Amino acid sequence: MKNLTLSAEERLIEQARLVARSRHTTLNAAFRQWLRQYAGADSAEQRYRAVMEELKQADAGRRFSRDEMNER
């Protein structure tokens, strides 16, 4: 595991520690969880962009009316 040094206002850090303590965890554990979610979001965004790029070539052959597009 690699160490990371961050800077934030002391008051904000103390508030975050209190929240972590109320959730029976540590600030480090909470940050690692956030970092995993953040990194996953980038991955999901990249997959989304790749799919949209592929679908850009799709052609329905004609334009649909508003009613046709909202039909269920």
C-alpha cells in the first residue's frame, strides 16, 4: 500500500473524523472507500464513452416523430 499526504482545513478534518467514528471506521478507511468509488466512476465513464462512440455509427434509416419515440 502506498502512502498519500493530503492537505485540508483542520476543522474539516476533525469533522470528518467525527463522522468516521460515528460510522465505526477510520478516516483512512473512509478515504480508501471513496477513492475506490472515484476510480470506478472513471472506469464507468470510459466504458460509457466507448459505447457511445460505437453507437454513433448506428442509423435507423429514417427520422422518428416525437410520438413514435415516446411510444411504449
